[in-house]
Amino acid sequence: MNKAAAPPALRPSADPSIEAPAPEALERYRAYDRLNAPYIAWQVEQFRPFLGRRILEIGCGAGSVIAQLPECELVYGIDSDPAAVQHCAERFRSRAECRFETLDISQAARGQLDELRALRFDTILCINVLEHIADDARALQAMEHVLEPRGRLGLLVPAHPALYGPYDRLDGHLRRYTKRSLRAALAQTSLRLVRLRRFNALGALGWWLHYRLLRRTAHGGRQFRLMNACVPLLRRAERIVPPPFGLSLVAVLDAGHSGAWAQAPLERISASSTARCSRAER
């Protein structure tokens, strides 16, 4: 793949170890997309001032985020689930700028990352994905490798480990983040933090009640409708007063460097940056 060539609309995985999750996983994401579009739009709105013209989405799922993105030069979605990738390719077949590939960013080989880098992404979005990845620092390093100098990385991750409960485990969440733990993971890259804030205070209260106090393992249409009804008010309130707590953390990072890290082997990066992070925490 070179810079001059247009990427294929659907590129299958070159990694035979990638297996699709249970079929119900994609159906759950599709249902979430149908029921929760206003909330997803509010999430994407957090990054709208930073969006460029060539966007890579990490973990495109059923296409919920891509459906909220404006038209641009290129939107490239990757996901480790081949069924999700196929679904997105069919869903967005009328949008010529949309391309998709089956790929796990945390397991991608150097050559695969170089191919993505050749597509010159000025924006990477990773919304509710990092918490599913065992080696989140390596995944962030891979994103940095792919991102163009002066490009922007937008992250949204679940917040407050105290909120971790049965639904988190069911949905494959390995962790919920604090500002400190997210900064620690980000410290293993050269990316510059532009914004870090809490998001959706009301959702945090509802999550604590539903999943921690009542110990429920799922949410349904009633919870989605209530959240969507509150979005207009929450949007205005949190725009004026940043919440002191929230269901998620929103981070925006800038790749304002010349790409020195991108020239180093990822294995060496991981080892040296882990040591640097350990020193910083002492």
C-alpha cells in the first residue's frame, strides 16, 4: 500500500489468529447504535473541534461513531471483528471516503502499521475501545506510530475504577481509568496532552446505582431513552461547568513531534517507555 494508491473499500485480515467474537456481540452493538444515537453524537462532539480530513477510527464496531462524522477526505475504520468490518463496509457503501480493515491495533505488525501510516491520518479516534486492550500502552504507541506529525488523537475511556462492576466484566472491560492511570499510559508515548476532562456526570451516578448498588448486568431501552432525553441539558451544563466526576474521561493529544518514536522498533519503545513511566510514578 503506498500513499498514492486509494485503499480498498474492504480489506480482509492478513492475520489468521484473529477470530470473530460471538455473533451476539455485533448485534448488541447494532442495538446500541439504534437506541443511543443522540448520546453517541454527544461523545463525538467532544472531538469535533479537533477533527481533520483523514480520520482513522480504532474499533469501528457497528459504525456508530462513523455515522456521526462529517464528510471528509478519508474515514478508515479498523476492528478485530471481521463481522463488524463487513457490516460497516455494507452500511457505508454509499460513502466513497469510507474504507475498512480487519486489524487489532495492539497486535499489528510493524509492516501493517507502516501501511496505515502511509495513509497520512491527521486524526485518530478511539472511543470506548482502550479499556478492552490488555496492553493499552502498546496500543497507544501503535497509534502514535500511525499518526501524522501535528495530528490529533482523541480518546474516550470509562472512568472511576470504583464503578467497575458486572456489566464491565460482561462487556470485556479490563479496567476503568483514573486521570492518573490514563496519564501513566499516555506517558509511554511522546504525544502532548491537549485536553483531559471528565464527561457525563449524570451517567456516572446512574451507572453506580444500576450496576454497583443494584448489581444489574444489562441495560435496556428505558435507560437509553432516559439518557438520550437528558443529553441536551447535560450538553449545555457540561459545556459551561466541567463536571467534577463523570462516566468517562475525554482526552485529546497532539503529535507535534517529528516522528522520532515512529523510527524506533516498537519492542524497544515499549521497554524504554515502561522504565520511564516507572521512574515518573516514584
